[in-house]
Amino acid sequence: MNSAPGTSFASGRESLARRARRARTRPASLWHLGVLLVGLTLTPTEGRSAILKETGFKGSGNEAVLSLVFQEDPSLKYVPMTDARVLILDFLGSRYPKGRENYDTKHDLVEYMSLSQFDSDRTRLIVKVAPSTVVNVYRQAIEGTTQVRYLLVVEKDKSIAPVQKVRAGPKTRPRIVIDPGHGGHDNGALGRITSDKAVGLAVALELKKLFDQDDRVEVYFTRLSDHFVPLEKRTDFARVVDADLFVSLHANMMHQRPWVQGLEVFYLSPHGAQQEMTKELSERGLVGPKQTRRRKDQVDQIILSMQQSKVIDHSSLLANILHRNLIQTTGQVARGVKRDNFKVLRPIQIPSALIEFGFLSNSTEELLLAKPTYHKKAARAIYDGLMEWLARQKVITGPQARGLIKGPLPEGDAKPSAAAKAASRPPTIPATTRSASERITQLLKNRILKNKKK
């Protein structure tokens, strides 16, 4: 239910969310749109039952606030989801006497909200928010009681800025789009000392310095500051400027396997390209559940299919050049060139690649990715790789192409190195440092793996 701006759960004109901030109530910082903070748990007072005794929802034009009051403080756990707009919070050790409640919010910022007794000692909150929003969770102890109030606040994301507006004139030089991933409220992978968005932006800024000195190409960036750009705007931008190449910059994360390290480069899988081709045919009105195919429609589909195959081949070449250069320049573990269905790689007209510089979950590699010297090396490797691709494809020719092709490439996509395979396995704990129970557990695991191989 929408209410006038300034309404609150209690009397007065100031909202609970603002009072929580004013009182410097520490946000649990559980979730921002597009950011996964895995395994976060807040622990309650031991041995007490956390009964959810009061709920309330209010909304104004700028924010929507859900208030949950527990008799005791529950344990709060964030459940990561594939859909970045879906938030699931589990209140462990709690009971909800109503059993279930669906909120008909009728609010622009919230698409769906439900609260239910998920099992005997867990209350689950599921929220799906609108695009371009930020979600914060605040915990507020109610003075003089054992009660605790949790406030889930959904607001419009003020950090979102549009992609730079470009009036691309007649195309006289090759055009490249560099896409530092995430930005603004969206950190992407989040390490202890740096983040996905920070690594991508730092490398992009070094790339800008290099390309500013080269008049053979035009280079555009989806962002050059810490602001959020929606995913679809990034690929739309590449289409608008009629880019010849598109490269997205990221850092990786694997919470459950912190020993994993290495650099990998992705390009679009045939499945992802097929999805994009189907979408384009649909937008042209050439395919649909009730449409009859005409010969021209079939020709259009064949042309698009050929175009799709050609772009995948060009993207594979781009990914392999970038992978070779980055491994040679940075000395990182080579995790190879891989195909995936990343949405940001789907514009089928543009050869594209996505670079994962390394794993922020690996403390050693995170330290490397945070260094300015690394950003410079990575930028130089990418710059050389992009120019080499343009020379190999004869987009740049003659004297301008001299010296751009650095060396041979492997047949097919680069495979993970032996070091990468070794880095994917958990480190072996010497028997002298393990307890008897740990050694028995390891023996059992080894036996299970042997049986599976048989």
C-alpha cells in the first residue's frame, strides 16, 4: 500500500529508516542489488526463542520499508540467489505464529514480498525488488526490552548514472568498447581489500592512458568512475557506437574453495549466441508461435546464423590472444579460454570477450590484483592483444599494422595449465598436522573417489 511521503510506523513525520540511520544503527549490509555476500550470519542470544511478534510495511515515493519485531534476537542468514533482484533472508531459531503472509505491496520498488515459517525453527523472508534499487537491512535493539527490530529498506539507487551519451560520427577508425564491470552499489565479487568493480575500473583507467596516445583506434568506456551501469545498457552502448570489439573486465570469487587461483578469459557459447539470434529474429517479427515462415524469413535466419558463427570464431581468436598476453605479462596461473552464456557477451554483431583477472577469494591473488603495477601490466597486455586482433583480422593494415602480431597462438582454445589443475585441488594437509578423525575422513573420501572412477 502506498502512503504519502513522510509517513512512519510510529507517530511523527520521520520514517523509521531515517531514524535508524540518524541513530547510527549499524546496517547489516546484507545485500545490495547485484552483490552477493555469501554465508553472512548474525548470531542471536543463545538459548532463547525468537518469536516474530509484529510486522509492518509502509511505502513512500522514494522508499519502501518492512519492519519485523522479534521477541528475542534471531540468527540472520543471507541465502544467495542467481537472480540479483531476489533477496532471501532466513531468521534462524525463530517462529512466526501466523505461519505465512504475502504482502500486496502495490509499490513501484517492490515486485513481490512474502514471509513464512519455512521449517520448525526458521522464518524466511523473500523479496523481489524492481531494477535500479538498493536494499539495506538494519538491526535496531528496542531499549529496555529483549526485543529487536529489523528494518528492510528498499530505495531508488541514486548512484546509477547513464552510460556516456555518444554521437558517433562517420566511422573512420576501428572502434573498441571497454566495459569495467559492476560499479556504484554493485561491487561484484568482494574481497577483503578490493573488489571486482575496483579492479576492473583500475585496469580500464590504465587502458585509457595507453589508447589516448594511439590515434589508430577510437576507444569508448561504459564507465570511468564508480557508478552503476545496468547490464543491458552496456551492450546497447556497444551497438550504438558500432563497436568492432567489446571487452568486459572482472575479478572472480570462489568462497568455498579459497585456494583456487588463476586468470581465465571467456567468450560467448553457441547456446548464448542462439538465444540472442532468436531474440533478434523475434524483434524483426520473423519468428513467433503463430507465424508461418516465408522464404525471406528463412534466408534472414540463415544469414544471422552465419553471422553468429563468424562472430563466435572472431571472439574465440580475441579471447585466446588476450589470454596468451595476460599470462605472459602477469605470470599468473593459466585457467584457459572458456565459453559461457554471459549476457554481457551476447550482442551477436560484435566479437567480445570477458576477462576474469583472478580470484579475490584467494588472499595471495587478491593482493596481486590490488597492486597498481598489476593494473599497468594487465592494461598493456590487453592493449597489445586488441591491436593484434585488429591486425590479424586486417582491420588495421599496412604500416599501421607493423609489429602488432606478437606470435603464434594455440590450435583451438587455450587449455588450463597443469598449475591451474593443481591449484583447483584443495591443499594436502601433512598427516602430522591432522587429527585422527581428519585422516579417517580423507581416507574415506579417497576411497569414494576411487569407486566412482571404477
